[in-house]
Amino acid sequence: MGWNGPKNRAMKYLTLLLTWSMLGVGVINAQVFLGKVLDQEGLTLPSAQIALKVGAKIKSFAITDAQGEFSLSVPQELTDSTTLEVRYFGYASFLLRGNEITGEALQQIVLRDAAVELREVIVSAAIIPSMERGDTVVFNTAAYRDGSEKKIDAVIAKLPGVEVDDNGRIKVQGKPLDRILINGEDVFDSNYKLLSQNVPADFVNQIEVLSNYQADELVGDLEGSGTTTLNLKLDPSKKGLAFGEINGELGNNRHQFAQSNLFYLDQSVKAINFSDFSTLGNASTAAGDLLASSQGIAGLPKSENFGLLQNPASRINGLLSANHFLRNETFGTAQSIIFNLGDHANNRLVANVYKDRFGFQEQRIRENFSPGQIDTFQQIDEHRFRKMRLWLQNDFKTSITESSRIDVRLSLSAESGNADTKTILTQSSSAEESTPTSSLAQSPYSALLSVRYLNRLNSSMALSVTGSWRDQHHNQFQLYTGDIYQGIFPQNSFTSLGQSFTKQATQAGGEISLMQQVKSNKFRYVIGSRINSGVINTLLKSSAEQSLQNPDITEIGVSEEYLKTAWSGQWEKLRVNSSVQLSRFGFSGSAVQETHDVEIAAQGDLSLSYQVNVRNQVTLWANTQRTTPLAEQIIQTPYLASGVSLSSGLDSLYLIREHSYGINYNYRNQFHQYGYGIRVFKSVTPNGISNELVLDNFFTINQLLANSRNSFFSAAGNFDYYFTKAKTHLKITSRFSQVGTPLDFGNGAVMVNTRSYDFGLKANTQFSRTIKYGAYTSYRVFSNSIGGQVAVQSQLFVGNKIVISPRKGTRGVIKYDVYIPNLNSKAATLHLVSTEFTHELKGSPVELGIGGTNLLNVGQVEEVRLSTYQRVQRSYRLLPRTLYLMVKYGF
């Protein structure tokens, strides 16, 4: 939209008059200048801020349109205290003084890149900047909401320069987001998806982008270069101490969903709670994210334990949404409380309770194509999974003096879970049918205590002393019943067989580090030590409680003393990060040979990032590292449980080496919604790798093969463009990956090669203010080869989505999806239709709605998956047609 034509000029002058009225500035003795703002590439910059000031007071203000053009009222007489400033996110400010402010000077203003120095800018068509804090950009959400957004992540995805992927991960100007604050408080540490995916969109008035946020106010400037963070500022209308939202769904065929988002914000106590209950086939979003990513201070290991019982979500169909076919019952609650026990203490308590129960029917046909055998099994399973987990974390930060502090973290987690599987198994070669069953129970728990002392020695140096202790226990028992297991275990016959597994692991360590800054260079010098020890006890028992195997006790002890130096520096547009570490490893335990009890190793990493300009960035990186095997990876008796990953044994311990390197290139013009990028990555493990080996599909073994070479290669590209006239956003993605894996079937190692090709296309069109349409297509090809056997699978998905918003507060969504699970077979095409309509009651905090899923048909979908040396064809029965009612209440 240009400046030509009386209609456009009238609109420009009307906007200018409204701006004058807001500022309380008269139109007498003023002139109007027209101009344009561009970058060094000649591209126009929409939403740039132009402010005319006399001293510190704004006298006139303008915002560039989609073509970077603006009109500005300028007084006839300009004094020495008059300045004109142009600001734009990611660019250096443009400044004119006094007699430099002329119509000719404003005709074309060119801004230069400024990747580091940023000033606060408020981006909105109706709000004028009122403060300066540095390194901050403020977006007013009212300018980006259209009533279709439920949670704040939908608003965040619309902000210029911000990307949100399908997994909820956020990038700002291509940089990964570190965390999300709410009213300046860090309530969930780096688990920002708990906020972005649960806070209602209309709760937030402004979103601040902090490009240089320091999580630690005492030494953050020495630990890193500052992270990218969002701060959600709640709507001022939420003036009460307690407020929130409650919503739910209820329908036929056990369709139930309830969710609450509760906030309590006081001066001394701030609490946030997210809870949900669901039977819709999805895991709890309230607790799952926090449990999966909770971390201790100073890069300590994750404080929550992980069990050997696999989450059924990793085993279900990958094409369909789980709510189309999966029966489940999940409950989760996540709560964060920040409070002060005294003037020098700031404490945080994070608590979670998480429970899930999954059940689904699946039928599979398994074809083994190992070098010595090809056979086919037909298997029908009925699975029931139940799990409950409790996780507590308490943080204390106590200031000793103005320059020193002690941090304490205490974390406890416990879990109880069991799984039952009933299987009908038919082998094609014998046509015999058996019905084996198995049940698994486990009760892991863990505890973590970490203490950190910080002392800011001076403006450019700080000392950190950290100590940590972690204890982990895991008890598991698996019961097998059925003749099929007699051919797997080394016993001739039994009615039922039980297997016990007990693991106890302890980790302890200490570290002293000195942080120093010299001009633009930051250094870290570290000396530390850690000890990992573990004991695993396995035992097989028959139904008569007679021991069929003597207890197999595997002990492992690994100690490491290390020296590490890290350095980061920046010269204009080039940033360098590097580290070098020298470690002395000591091994002990029942599986260690004397010749491998001590080893010296060096490792390090290097990253070079060049910011060509605000839109172009190139990154080169490489690293080499050493890892030590876990106790599970050296267990001597690989008799395992269904659905459990342990490992076959080696006779000695050694360090596993890995080398990785890659290149990333991104061009991103978010303001014009145009960009592309490539990523190439390769990793090689030259002396040993843990490989997954599926054994008759009853259980999984992770082999640790010495002197074997594993390689992984991946290349990906993306392209997206916004067609202004058609109001259509197009995005294309592609990826290729290849894995070379050596496996040992008992007759020598065999190389397995797996390749995958992915192609995706998304298009979103705004037909009118009330109708939006989206189309999504993905095409995937997988190939697996071992020996002379090759398996190929190709999948196609086409999705359609229409969003109708006839007026504010009323919204309808219609989805029509088509799935072809395997283009290489005669698998039937699956058609799915779902709808949802919601309406806000006028003058009421209540929203009502109606919806439906699986409306077109009831049936089943087939899928072919490739494991290491098996091709598995699976089918799942769809849930019946479902209609449900919705209600939401905010207070």
C-alpha cells in the first residue's frame, strides 16, 4: 500500500491527527514530512518507530506501514534540543538533531545492523513508547490477537521475529528461547512450555523480549553472554490476588477432559498451579513437561529419575493423533511457589504429581529378516499401562553479603507403575497359536542434594564452589506365563517364570571454578572430581520359586578427575565458544579387567558463529567427547523384560569416543515472513556404540560393541514465504538422514543401513477477516537394509483445516484429514473429520462449545514400522464417533 491516491493520503493524515490528539500536540505551525525506512539490503522495515522529541518529551510519533512508509508532523521551528530517533528491533538507532531534520533527510532512512546493542521498543499501532530500559522489545498482545487463540503460545507465534515449532520450542530471531517469566518472576526455571501452553491468551497484556537476560543476578554476566527470554505481563484487569481459568469437556464414549490454571500473586508469596485430567489419548501437559526437563543447578544431572518401563506413548501409532484411537486416563498437576523466609532468602518450591493409565488394542504382523532366518508372526496385544509419579523440588538462595550467596537445591522423586500384556501369537511356519501373558511392576525413587557457593570477587571475576550428591534406586519384577517364553530363556520348560531386577546407583562430585572477563573475552577455569557407582542384581525364578539362575551381580565404579578451560569471545559479528578438558578416568567393579582400570582422555568443542547481518547467520561447530558405560550396558546376563531396554555384557570397560561436526546457515526475514536455511550434521563413534537389538519383539537389548564404528548423517533444508496479495504463508521443509549401525547376531557383526526422507508442505490462507484455511502435506520414505534384505515404507498425509470467526467471541474449526499409511501396500485410505465450535456469552466470563471427533467413520489404520532388523505391520482400531460439550469459566 503506497502513498499514491487520495484515499491512502486521507488515511495517513487521519492517523496523524489521531496521533496528535493522543499526544496532546496541536497542529498549528507544523508541517508534515513523508518518508521511508529501509535496511542495508534495501528491504523496507514495517513497524519501525519514529519519535520526535524536545528534550525528553515526545512531541510527535509515527510507525511505518507494511511498505516501510510513514508520515510525521514536524514543527516549523526546530530548536537545538529537538531530536528525531528511528528505532527497530535488531538495528542501531538512527538519530537526527535540530537543523538536520528536513524533508529530504527523511525520504529514505537506512538503518544498520546492530546484533548486540538494543534499546527498548514497544511495537503496537496504538501504544506509544514511554520508557527505556535497554535490550528489551515490548509487544502489545492486543495488536496480534484475533480471538482464535486459546493459549499464549498462539499469540507468541504471531510476533515478528519469533518462531514456534510443532513441539512448542520457541526461537527469537533464530536464537533458542531460554525461559519465560511471568510478571518478571522465574516460576518454572527453563520449563517454559508449562507457561506458553497453559496460560490463557487473554490473560497477557504485553510480551517483553529480553535479548540479554541474566538468570543469575550475581554472576550471570560472567557465566554467559546473556540469554533470550520472554516476560509475560499480565493484564492489569487481573487485579485480584487469586484468578484463573477452569474448563472442561464431557461427551459419549468416555470423552472427558478437565483443566485449571490458577494464579495467586502476592508481594511475599507467588503461586501458579496447572492441573488437568484427560481420557483423550494425550499425556498430561500440566506435569509432563516439568518432569521431563527439570534440572539441578550448575548443570547437574536431571533430578528426576527415569524408569525402565517405557511410556506407551512411544509405542503407539505415529501417524494419527492419539485421541483417535487410544484409551487412556491421565492426571497431572504442576505447582510452583515462590516465597521469602527472610530478608536474605528467596525460596522456590516446585511440586508435581503425575498419573497415567493407557490401554489400546493392536494387531501386528512381524517379519524378521535377520541374516540367518526369515519368519513371520501374527501377534495381537492388549496393553494396560499404569503409572504414578511424585516429584518435589525446593530451592533456597541465601545472600551472605552483597557479593556472596549460597544456593541449595533438594529434590525427591518416587514412582509406582505396572503394565500387563496379553498376547495371541501365531507363527507362520508352524501355524501353532499360543497366548503368553506378562506383567511388570516397578518402584523407582531418587534423591538429589546440591550446594553452591558464589563469591563475586570484583567486577570482572567470581568464584564458584559446587558440591552434589544423588542416590537412585530401582526395583522391578517381571512375570512371564506361556510356552513361547520357553524358547527364549535357557530353561527347557516352566509354567511361569519371574525375573527380578534391582539397581542402586550413587553419584557424588565437587567442582571449583573461577570466572573471569577481560574486555569482550570470558574465561572459566575448572577443577573437579566425580564418582559414579552402581550395583545391578538380576535373578530368574520358576513358578515353583526355585532359582533357575544364580544371582547375577554386576558392579561398576567410575571416578573422574578433570581440568577444564572454557573461553568465549566476540569481535563485532563473529562469536567464538570453545572448551578443552583433560580427564583421568578410573574404573572398578566386577566387570573390569586390570588392563583397563585407568585411562587419560582429552575432549573439547569449538563453535564459530558469524552474524552476516541481522537476517543472515552462519555457524560452524565441532566437538569430541568421552562417555563411560552405565551399569546397564555391562550387565552380564541379558535376560530382560518385555518392553524393557537393558544391555548385553562386555568383558571390560572402556571409554566411548564420539566426534561430531556440522554447519548451520539461516536467512530469516520474519517481518516480511520470508526465509530459508540448511543444516548438515554428522557424528561418528569409532570405538564402540550402544545399539538397539530387538529380540523376537518381546524385549529389547542395547548392545555395547567394542571396536565398532557407528555413523549418523543428516541434512535438512527449509523455505518459507508470505504472498502479500494472496495473504498466504507457504512453508516447505525437507530432511535426509542415514544411520550405519553394526549389529552382532552371534555369527559376526553385520552392518545395518537405515535411510529416511521427509518432505513437508504447509500453506495458510486468510480468505477474509472471518475465514482462514490451512493445508498440510507430509510425505515420508524409510528404507532399511541388512545383508541382502531390504524393506521400504512410504507414507502420505494430507490435512485440511478451516477456522471460521464470524464475530468476536465466536469461533468454529473444521478438520478433514486423509492418511495413507503405506503407499507400497494395499492399505486402505483413512478419512477423519473433527469439528469444534465455541461461543463466549456476552458480558459473562463463560464460554460454551460443542465438538466431535471421528465423525466420518469407525475403522482401523495400518502402519508399517522398521526396527533394526524387523519389519512390523501394525493396525489400531479407531475409537467410535464422539460428540462432546465444552464449558470454560474465567475469574
